[in-house]
Amino acid sequence: MTWMGHQEVSGLGPDNVGPTVEWVMVINIHNPLVAIDEFNEVEMVLAKSVDVSDDGLTYTFQLNEGVKFHDGTEFTAEDVVYTYDFYRNPENGASIAGEFTGVGSVEAPDKYTVVVNMESVNAASLTGWAGTAIVQSKYHAEVGEETYRTAPIGTGPYKLKEWRPAEFTELEAFDDHFRGRPNIDVLRQDVVPEPSVRMIALQSGEADSAVWPLLVEDSVFLESDPGFVVYRTLANSIKHLPLNLRTPALSDKMVRKAMMHALDRQRIIDDLWNGAAQISHSNLSPASPYYNADLPQYEYDPAKANAMLDDAGWLAGADGTREKDGVKLTFTCTTITGDQARRPIAELAQQMFAEVGIDMQLEEAPVASILQSLREGTMDCSLFNWTYGTAIEPDPFSTLHSTGGNNFSGINNPRLDELIETGLQVVDPAKRMPIYHEIQEIFVDEVVALNLQFDEWINVFNTRIKGLPENPKTGDPIYQQAYKWWIDES
């Protein structure tokens, strides 16, 4: 079975779960204690049960017994303790460290029991840290994180066969997988940046699914083809331009607000995305029960953008580009190499910004370089999809807290940090609601990113793949069920 992604797979460890194309490989090599399935429900995986104390401060997991790692060693509670302690340790620099907010200690009272003691309540525990992929502890400790992510050993249904980051990742069925050997012998994901080429590969039968969607018009075309199963779900991730607020030209909030008014987002959706998206007015999708429908909205109004920039003292220079106090209103947006689908959005945005005196230069780079540079604060801006809270869990610690591992903007807002920390300590949805409403208000007011749209996520599968779900609520988790599928060769 062959899938296709649009960018390189830079690593295969538990900390490589940000990009979708990496996550689908990581989650087939490894297992977590619990997972969120394609119906947005909590699914027991390595854990057969979990008991949460009434005060929310103790999680007791009973583990499945007899589970084996790919090297034949037995999975035990010690592997969970090691995994959690390693990835939550700030000294190890994991981007997922923020998922473990509130965790005090992790203990293994016996071989098949894990107890997580919380220092403070974390309402996102079962959708956050409990979903961390578990590593073979002795092996990881021996080889270290940098080697492990290139040669992982998990308990997942598939084990690594061959990995060429910019070409393909190939996995093979693990005969001793605790839920039963997968029906499909080989699972391969090819790196195919061009959506048109992914479309051709699907139509020719060279590939069975595109993990990263095709061009919208191609996906829509395949909906009418009886040879394909097509799922449409509303994405949790925003298609957006994350901004580095430390860049001089982007540090002025009025500039960022003006940029929002300069963007004709409905035109982007209609002209470049075949209408298959909704304008984003928040960091949370309208599908989230925590969505704040009363947020201020940035309507397309270039005249207003011009007036705001004038009032803020950004005046047009001889070349038409605005400047203030010797700083030119220019920055660089780095798009993902070969991203044919989103590059036109950047090009159109470039024209829209130029109309109000803002100069946005365009460059390209591999996604791994982009993510590293954004995390280090050395890149002005990029363009991709990312999640700032999901339909089932609104917590944006990783992306909006000042210490978040994916805080691309570098925002450091004490009130925002306080709200994020408080929101994790409140379990009652009704009491959480005002907290996340205010977080959204700050996100919109600060313009942490130029949020464009929430896409209709369209996943396409060849009908020879059997065992697919009916009416899933979300797209990516479909791929963690691949061990259940089979191929109809008739």
C-alpha cells in the first residue's frame, strides 16, 4: 500500500508529530497509551484502562500485557516512565514538552501499571501527553534522540524497513503486533511535492492515498469517480502565515492589523481553493464547542489598511514601500519547497500587500528548515497549515504560550500565558468556555498570525483498500487504523 505526502519526513520519533506526513509514519511505528480516533473519541491502545481520580491529579493506567517491541523485547511500564520523563524534560528540548504541563511525577508501581501524579490539573491530559508515542526505553537511552528518530523501535503495527527523508519512508508489517499482524505487508509513503503528480499517481494506481490533499479541484473530480472513496471533514488546522513578532517590520501590532485588512481572504478561497474552505476568524475552528462567534472580524478593506498604516506613522518611501524611523516595511515569507497548492496564495498575498505599501519577498525552503527557523525566531514568516487547538481540545499551549515548543510568533503575553495555564486546570467545559473565549480574543487582537482559512480536509483512497471507516469526523486519524485494512486485488 502506497501513500503520498508533499514534503520530506525529517524524523520518525515521538517529537516528529507536528507535520501530518511525519505523524502518520510515527503513529504506525509506535503506539501511545491512548489515542483520539477518527470519530474524535478516546481509544485505548497500549493502555487497556485508565482511572482518573476525582480531583484530576492522579491517572492510573493498566497496560496491556504481552506487548512486544519490534526488537522482541517486552513493553512494560518502565518504557512509559522513561518516555514521559524524557520528552517532558525541558533540557531535552522536545517541541512536545508543553503537552506535559502539570505532570509532577511518573511512576511504575508494577510491570503493567503506570501512575501519573499531577502537580496541577491538566484537562487536556488524555488528548495531550497520554497520546505520546512510547519508545523502547533501553534502546533510546543507549542511542540517544538524534539516532532514535532515524532508526526507531516501537510497538506499532509496522516497523521501519527503509527511510530516505526526501524520497520515501517504507515500513513492513510487524508479525508480533499485539492487536494482530497487519493484513497489508508493506506500508510506503512517497514524497511527492507536486499535487498534480500525486493526482496522476492515484489515477494510474501507483498510489492508494494522498496523506496530504490534492488540489481541491482534483479531489472534487475524484468524488465522482467510483474508483475512489473520498472523505470531507473540516480541518482543525488554520491555513495561515505565522509571523515572527520580533522582526522589526512585524513588531508593530497596527501593521499586523492593517495586513489583515489588506487580505481578500474570500478571493483566496474562491479563486485558489475552489471555495472549499471557510474564512478563519479565530485560532479555533467553528467546529469546536469553544469557538467564540463574537470576535472582531477583519473585513477586506485596503482603504482602511492604508489609513491605519498612515496613522501609525508608516509612510510611503520613494519606491512606494512604507517605512518608519528608518525601518522599511518589508519582510520575507518562506514557503515550502515544491508546494504548488499554497505558493499561489503567497503570490496573491504579495500583490495585496504591495497595494498598501507593504513589501513581502518570497523564498522557498524545506519544511524541516522552516520549522527549525521559526522555532528559533530566525525567520520572518511562512505559509502552511497548523493547529492552535482542536475540535475536542482547545488548549493552544504549544503554539501560544511563551514557552510553547511551536510558538512560531515568539509571543510573550503574560495574560495569555495565565489563561492558557488556567484553562488546563479547569475540567468543567462550561467553566473553561470564558477562558478560551478570551484566549481567542487575544489571538485576534494581537494578530499572532495572518489567519486565512479553515479548509475542508479532503482525503482520497483507492477503493481497493477495504476496512475504511464510515463517516469519520476528522481526516488524519484515519491513517492510524491502517493495521485493520486489507487490499482487494480482484
